[in-house]
Amino acid sequence: MVRLAFEVLPGRRMEYELLAPPDWDPSKPRPFLISVSGVEQTHVNGFSHRLPREDWVVAVPIRPQSAPLMFEGCGAEGDGIWHLHEFSKHLLRQYKVDTGRFLMVGVSNGGNSVLRFATLWPELCRGVVAVTAALSCSKESLARLRGIPIDMYVGTKDECGFYPPMVELEANLRAASQKPPALLTVFEGAGHCCSPLVDQSLVIGKMLLMLLRSCGVGGRTLTLRPPDPGVLTAD
């Protein structure tokens, strides 16, 4: 894991962590996952630590202290979601990102961020995985998600109130004829920190299929080996 930074605005730097496989050659295309943490979005969460594989690079943005949360705003310069977009643009400039698009992953506020990002810049998304998140948007914005695989998770006893909005989001996507259909996994009786209940082998498999569906992996041979045993941890 390497901590790096770039200038997102004059005098403002945005840090990020790269979790790359040992054999990664930055001169060659490799799929990239952008994994956005929850809470204040200033740390690398446990979910991100479980994602690294030989098939892809995981990039975790760290929100600058003076910036809004990364799900806030509409993409105007300086707002929260603008920072996430600038981060994606930096990765595209700095590295050879396979297909020029990202698999977006987020937990809690991070889940809000990646869902919002996908409605604004769907052309940059190969898929979305959101755990305990919400998205309130227009029918027009929902329609922009068409073609993006979306995998969601939530607990029925979510203390932050994410359960009803996620159920509503899945229903709205279904009503909008989302293709491929969005998947929502509900953990009965689970609270906000339900990510330990997410089956690691299953979610990694879904992400691999998202990459295969969106033009493969840049000419590399993708090995569908089972993930290491375990579950994806909270936050």
C-alpha cells in the first residue's frame, strides 16, 4: 500500500492510497477499482483492504480536510463529488487504466458517493458496488445508470436509516427498466455495519463478471480463482 497525492486545486492536495498487486507494471493497462470509505472519508476502510487481487489495482481517495463529503454537490468545482471526479481524472492521466473506466465501490457515505458519481459520469463506470448507501435523484438521472451493473447491500435494522432508501432505489431502478437489473441483498436484522455479512467470494466474483462484461481486462488472461477465505469488514 502506497500513499500518494496530487494537486486538486491550487494550494490544495488530495491524497490517496494505491493497493496494487506485486506484479503490477504501471506501463501496461490494468483494471482499476475506486473504493470510497465511509464516515469522514479520510481513511482506508476494512472493505478496501479486502479487495486487492492480482487482477486489478485498488485506489482509495482520501478527502481533503477542507473539502465537502464526496457525495455532496452536483459536480461544480470544489464540491464533494467534483473531488471524486478529479481523482478519477488524475488516475487516468497518471496510470494506464484498462478501458478508461472504473469499477466503483463504496460503503456508507462512500456508497452514496459512488452511486452519485455514476449518475453524473456513467461513461467512467464499469460497475458499482454499494453497501449501506442511498441515492435520491430524478428519473433522468436514474436513466443514466442504464447499462451499469449495480450490486447493493443493506441491513433491515440500519441505524442510519439506509434500509428504506435502498429498497426504494432498487424498486425505482426496476421501474426504470434498469439493464442489467440492479441486485439488492438484504440482511435481516443487521445494522449499519453489515459489510461483515457480505460473502467475499460472491462479491469478488460479481466484480470479476462486471469487468468481463465491460470489455474484459485489457488483453490480460483473467483467472477466476476463488478469493481467499473471509468476509469483507465494516466501514
